[in-house]
Amino acid sequence: MPGPVSDSYDPEWGTSFNAHCIKEALDGVYARLSKILGNQPPMDIRVLVDAHLPKPIGASPALTEKEWRLLRFAVERAKDSI
């Protein structure tokens, strides 16, 4: 019979080290996005949803496939939290 599960174990992420690696990756993408947005503070999501912000913003250098996939992951998680 296995012993007790450590407090640092999460059924979804596994160990706290895995969760730390995921957080670091998302922090890196967050920093790039913040820079692209001129380091302006985040907007309240209720205000943002109703905001008219039609100006296209290009990223240079372009985001990598990994960064786009991390963004999609973050959006999925954001939806799960609502």
C-alpha cells in the first residue's frame, strides 16, 4: 500500500516542481504580452469585454508556437475559473 501523498503533490500537475515550471512559462508569456501592450496595467475584465479597442497590435518578434499554445492554455484555464 502506498504511503501518504505529499502536500506538494497536485493530482493535475503532479509535483510542485511541475507546477512551478508551468507558472514560469506562463510568466514569461505574460511579460511578453505586457511589453506588446506597452506595459499598461491590466483592465478589469468587465470593462475590457465592453471596450472598443480596434487598433491592431503586431508583435515583433512574432510569438512562437509554444507561446501561442501557452496563451490558449491560459485562456482555457481562465474559462474554467469563471
